[in-house]
Amino acid sequence: MRWLILADIHSNLAALQASLTAAAEEYGEVICLGDLVGYGPEPNPVVEWARAHVSTCIRGNHDKAVWDPDVTADFNYAARLAAEWTRPQLTEENLRYLRELPRGPAEVGGFQIVHGALSGEDKYILGQADALQELRRASAALVFYGHTHSQCGYVEDGTGGFGEFKPQLPRGRSRLALELLPGERYLINPGSVGQPRDGDTRAAFCIYDDRRQEVEYWRVPYDVAATQRRMEECGLPSLLVQRLSFGH
């Protein structure tokens, strides 16, 4: 099976559509690591797509925020405003879908998925110390996580060695394959589809091939300006509009 692994779409329909077009016929099933909504201008189309096409989706903190306002107590000002804008936009069916999303971690196809971390669904994995602790909690040799919006990964070999890698993909639509070696354990972040924060404005995702034991990191350009115009029309915070231009 080839699994399309998406995270942090954040109501960015243009980025999602560009990703799906690029990956067309490259995958069999879709997994989402949470945060379908928040920040962006198209929550209903994104959730409707997920309802129809995603085989397994776990909740992110922004998915929770639209039905549990207490979650936004930990949000910054711009994120809180975006959540407050998103909540009344959602149809009853889409709000119910978000409310019923399960929390992570979950096991799918011999690997695990989480939004933030195995030790806490809203926890950020921010470096090697965090990552090593999480890998040692894992019941599978491969874990996909999101939440940080940064395309990267960590690996622990069978001799106690541990390292971090950040794929550098050339401009345009591009992909880079990572071979998964026997005896090693991996913590993989596919990056954010809708709001990258790793210095690259392109939509990010992964495809996992369980037969070849390979993870492909992908980057795909999309019409950032169109999304920004739509955000401005919706009255979303200017900080959220501007950061799409820089990938931070």
C-alpha cells in the first residue's frame, strides 16, 4: 500500500488541491494527522473533502478548538481569532465530524500516527531530546506526527545511534525518498499542507510505501496569493496572511 500522509491542512483549499493533483494516482489511501481547520479561509470544503476521502483522521488542537472554546486559552491572539472565525462558518455536519474525530495516537497499517506526540496529542516535538523520548514510547518502528508544521524526521538505529534529518527539496514540484532500514526506528513529520513553518512556502506532505519500505517527502507549489486574497476577504488576521509568503 502507498499511503498519502497529510498534516495541518488548516483550511487551505488551494494548497490541498495542489497536493492532491501532484500526488494523483501515487497513493491508495489517505491518512490525516489532524488540524483540518484553523488559520485558513476554506474550512467547509476541506472538511467535506476529508469526510469523503480520508480513511483515517485524528484530531488536532485546531479541530478541537471549534467545538471546545476552552482550547483557545493556549492559543496566540491570531490563532484564537481564526478559531473564533472558523467556528460559525462550519456546517452542522462538518462540525459534528470534527467533534467525533478520535484523539491520537492511532495504529494504521503497521505504523502509528499522532498529531503532536505520543505522550500528549498537543505536545510539540521540538528537537532531538523530545524526539528520542517519543520514539522510545512507540509500539511501532515508524511514527508519523504533525503539529510543528516543519518537514523533518528522526531515526534511531539498533546500536543506540540517533539523528535528525531535514530534507532539502529543489524548487518547484519535487520529492525525495528516504529508505527505511531494518532494525531502525523512525519519527517522521510530513510537514504542513496549508501553513508551512520551515522556511519553504510550498505545500508539504509524505507518501509511505510499505512494500518498498520507503517514505517520500514531497513539496508542491500552489497559488499562495489566491489564498491570501481569500483570507483578507474573510477578515482573518494579517499575521496569518503574511506568514504564508515566507513559510514561517
